Amino acid sequence: MDMIKLTINDIEVEVPKGTTVLDAAKKVNAHIPTLCHMNLEGFGIVNQVASCRVCMVEVEGRPALVPSCSEMVTEGMVVRTDSPRAISARRISVELLLSNHPKDCLTCAKNLECELQSLAQELGVREIHWEGDMMNYPLDASSLSLVKDPNKCVMCRRCETMCNDVQTCGILSGLNRGFDAFVGPAFNLPMSETSCTYCGQCVAVCPTAALTEVNNTKKVWSAITNPNKHVVVQVAPAIRVAIGEMFGMEPGAITTGQLAASLRRMGFDAVFDTDWAADLTIMEEASELVHRIENKGTLPILTSCCPAWVKFFEHQFPDLLDIPSSCKSPQIMLGAMAKSYYADKVGIKPEDITVVSIMPCLAKKAEAARSELTKDENQNVDVVVTTREFGAMLKEAGIDFASLPESDFDSLLGESTGAGVIFGATGGVIEAAVRTAAEWITGEEINEVDYHALRGLDGIREATVKIGDMDINIGIAHGLGNARRMLEDIKSGKSKYHAIEIMACPGGCIGGGGQPYHHGDMEIIRKRAEAIYKEDAMKTRRKSHENPMIKKIYEEYLGKPYGDRAHELLHTHYVAKDKI
């Protein structure tokens, strides 16, 4: 490897050829502020548009300052990151951005989490010397998942990189020029009229509030305080290993008991676990897999738990609509059971029950309203809030989450197995399905349920699992760009699988667009994944079909898995959509 020697702030350093000044400066602990820069190490993609000019440094012999995020080191280069000239330039860049930025910080959705706000504080910006015209574009609140405010766009183009290079959805690009420039869909179409999957990864990387989730917290408070509503709540698997980060806990801290306790403290009438519905999903999805294998049905079967992934293939691969599983997602299954089986058990009319979901995902908001997932034109899930929204609600209520005594979920729709919890990590859904399918196909008890070949954070993974005399070929992808590559290989005949799991977000649901911001740090994602598998290993039961409350619901209400009543309540169909 060719090495380059240079001097940064009077300190000699040696780095590999091709290193940026920004990364070289980290070797000598020289902090250079950034705004547009983004390093998505898990995908090998770096946003280096150098548009914000916040990371400017002085290089000896150069008449002009250079952006450290895109400037490559050269032999003998002498750099000053802390010169008065560089500091002044950074401050001016931030002031110019603020001169065309709304001054509503106190009520802004990103208040105290806005990177532009933090930069202004860091650089000591106390007044703006340039006042004049400001952009005045209308807010785009057309979708049920995310809100786009062009007036807060700083043209960092991080969302564009995420949407186009990582997710390959191609929705976002730079519009207009100069002062009026911002990032949005072609022709500035409303987001609801595009092929946006609502994965929320653009929201996760936006440094300001140009992109935020639709805030549903007021709807939840309103439901809880409505005496005419019986309000039940469900919590997705990925929440328990991430919510603690909002309260000073380490990434990967398992907070299952605190979650149940906090929800009761908030006033919900019943506290359920989406892990239970994940077990229910496996009963149906594993049945469907076995049915396809035994009856020479269409293979591979694609898992359909991720609504962003579902919308992606409806827009991008409508010719493959016969491949995905017909199972509804665990979120929708629990809502369906809450408004049927549970309603019967407690003697409450379904229309008097409000189902609230706490999800790591923005796409779940739009999923809840899909007509293909409703029952008699009534939504199975009424309100969806993200992990971040839920954390904000806990803070609003003054609940000391980290010190809460642990509690259990209500057993009726809350008792779960380890198979249910691993839904939160990439590869978890297909591993849970294999645990059950293996026993059903062989008729023998499987004692070793840890399928390590299905785990990991590689973007595309392949494994062969031996079930009896059969070799089951499995494909796994996380991130929609990886999903596209896998599907194109299937269409071309290059890859042949029996089953495929795809999750839209990096790491699966643990890296969802509604989770606490991880800023592309894959170590945080890795710690969340480790915690998911740790909770799985601690469970007494680790196979979905061993869940006693799942057995009970089939005996009392659903009949056999993949049967007529299960199809009526737990299965759906997909719709080809235009690619816009």
C-alpha cells in the first residue's frame, strides 16, 4: 500500500494514498466540522459533494482554502485546520446557510438534533450578517410517512445519495439552481405521487428538518385520554435494543421490561408485543413455504414483513408479484387479532378499540392505511409512531425510562419466543421460518436452532440449510440496492433460491428510518443486532410453533395454519404500481 507523509497542525502523519484531508486529520485528533459529508461504511459509499464548505482548511502554498472532505492528501502537504482564516470561512458558510433558513428552532421537529443548529453553536454564530430574501416553498405533507420542507434544505445532498446510491429508488435529485436550489422529486412532485417506498433512510441522514417523519404523537395522546376508546399498543422487536439510546443507555441495551412498564405508566389499556405477531407470521409463512415446496409452487418465496420492501417491488419489479409471501406483516396481524380475537375475549366492539403501533420504521405509517390490509374498510392498526416519537412522548411525560422496574407484556397477545424477537435483525425472519419449517418438513424435533450462516451484516448473503434430505438455498439482502441486485440475478437465472428475506433498511429493522439517529455508524447497528440475538438466546422457547398463546389462538379461533380463516385475516395480495 502506498503511504503519504504530510503535516497537519505541525504534527507529522502518514496515511494511505487516497485518504482525504478530513480523515487524515482524525489521525492527529484534529476536529474539522462537517455538514454535507457522510460516510456510509456499511455500503462503501461516501457523500463527497463538498457543497456546504463548512470543512474548509488551509493548505500551504494554495491561494484558496480547500474542502477537507474531498481534498486528497499529497506527499509533503502542510495543512492547518485551526487557522483564523479557516475558522472564519466556516463561520461565514454557516451564517450564509442560516440567512436562508427558517428561524423556528424552538418548534422545529429537529430542535436539539439538528446538525446545522449544532454547528452554529460550535462555531459561535450569534448573529447573521446577511439578511434578505428567503426561499418560500410549500410544505409537502402529502404522504402518511414523511414530510418534506424545501425551505430547510441545505443542499447537502445526503438524502439524494441515500435514495439513489444506497436504496436505488431514484426519487430525489437537485432542483433549480443557485439561491432557489433544493433536493426533491423530479418536477417537485408530491412525495405521495412518486415511487418513494417511505423507508425513511433519507430522513435518517438529513442533517436538518428538510425531511422528517409525520408526527402522530398527538393522535396517541388523544386516544389514551378518550374514555370511549380501549387503547392497545404493540412494540416491534427492534425497539427494545434501541430506545435506551435516547435516555443515555448504551447502543444494544435490552429494555424489554422497561418498555412494558413505561407503556402501562402512559395509560394504555393493554400492552402487547409485536414479537407475538412475529411468531404468528412464522406459522403462516413457514406453512406457505412448506406448501410451495411440497406442491411444486412458485419459488423462491420472498418474505413480506417489510412495507418499504413491499412497495419497492410493487413499483420496481411488478412482474414478480407471484413470488412474495401473501402474509401480512406482524404489525398488521396483531392489529387484525386485536380487533377480532381479542375483542371477542374482552367483550369490546372492534370499532371501540384503537390499536397503536410503536415501530422502527416510517413505512409502517403508510402500511397501516393500505386498503389491501384493512378489514371491512376499517384499519387494523389506527396509529403508528416511530421509536423517536415514542422516546419524545416518554420525555414529555417525565418518565425516567432507564430506572423503571421491569414488567411483562400482557400474555394474550404478548407472549413470544426467541424466533419472534430476531425479526428485528437482517436474516432473522428467514431464520425464524427455518426453525419451524425444519421440524414440519422432517417431523423431528430440531435442537440446534442457531443458524449462524444466516446472520451477519454483509449486504447480500447466501446460505444452504440442510433440512432432512433437502438442501434449502436461502438468499438474504438488506438495503434496497442490494435487493435490486439480488432480484435481477434471480430474473436472469444467475441465482436460484427456495426462500429470500429482504429488509429495506441497513441491518434490518434495527437500522430503521424511525430509530434513534445512528449517523451511519455501523458499530451501533452491530451492537443492536448482538442484543437481538442475546435476547433470543435467553428465551425458554425459541421456535414460533412452541408458543402456547399461538397454539391457543389456532385452537380457539383460527383453525389450522394457512387455512381458510387464517387466509381471511392474515393474508393479502400485492398491486403493481407505476414507476415514477
